[in-house]
Amino acid sequence: MRIIEIFHSVQGEGPATGLRTSFIRTARCNLRCVWCDTTYSFGPGRERSVSSIVRTVAAHRTRHACLTGGEPLLQREAPDLLRALSGRGYETVVETGGSLDISPLLGIPGVVVSLDVKCPASRMESHNRWPNLALLRPRDVVKFVIQDRADYLYARRVVRTRTLPQVVFQPVWGTDAARLADWVIADRLDVRTMLQEHKVLWGDVPGR
């Protein structure tokens, strides 16, 4: 697999926020979201075997892992890595941009899919793979990264017209999070409004 970095931190996004986690960041992405905060992952990275990745993760001594990117589903070895982690008792969140088929992940025990639905401000909304939503299970997560009112209205429409599992509304870092929370409260949406906790703790620093 092509890997950018493996690091030990706390989960900063989604329902698992706050849990000590081993992060595996893969190389390359097929999307170019305007607000992307990990553009350094677009490069080729370094080739790592599944076994060497698992050894590095094991040294962090946590039962939680996160496969992120870039876009981890571009890596053909991703299911093999997830099966290896599952066999060792890890619960692994896979953070995917939502443009690629998630079905190869769904039969692997201990895998939670965190699927982005791209909103208009990302300029990537045309890449949303809508059939993925019907494949999601109750333990999976749909995440909307929201920059402005137009993004919010787009996300609200999806939430109201689709059957979804857990939903997270996450403001683009540096935008008015309280404003987003006010909109959610006013519309009585059953979603989580969440900041990126790792950025609250350490700022916008790679590898944290």
C-alpha cells in the first residue's frame, strides 16, 4: 500500500471523537475539495506491506484504528489491511470521500464506514456515489462538511429525503460553527454538529 503517514492521536471526527486511535493515512486522492486540509496526502507516499503497517499500529497499543487519506479505497490492498486489523480485534473507521464503491468493506468485521457526502462548496458534489447510501448499516456514519448556508440547505435536503444511519454536520474549519448549530436547532434535525477535536486541541497540524 502507498502510505503517507501512520500516527497515534485521538479521533477528532465523528461519533468516535476522543478515542485514542492509530491513524493510517494512505496516499493519493481522486477528489480535490476546495477546503481540503490534507493536500499533502495527494503525493505518492511510500510503499508499505500490510504486515508492516499492522506492526506499526500494534505499537500504539490501542484497539481503535482509522484508515484515512487521501482516499483509502484507491488502495487495492485496503480490504486486506482491514481484514488483518479485524483479525487482531481492532475496530477500524474507514474515512472515504464517497465517490467510490464501499461494498468491498461491508463484510469485514469491526469496520465502520465514515462516508462523506460532498456539498456544493467543495466543488465535488457531482462525484457523490448515491448508491453507497443504501449500503450503509446502523453503525456507519454519513458526514457533511458544511461551509455556508447553501451547503447546509443541500445537506438538510439529503437528510430529509434519504434513509441514513448516524449523521454528522461538520463546519469547514474556520467558519462559524455556532451559526451551523443554530440552523440545526431551528430545523430540529436529528444530526450531530461536531467540530474537529484534534484541531481544537493542537491546531491545523499534520500528524495530529
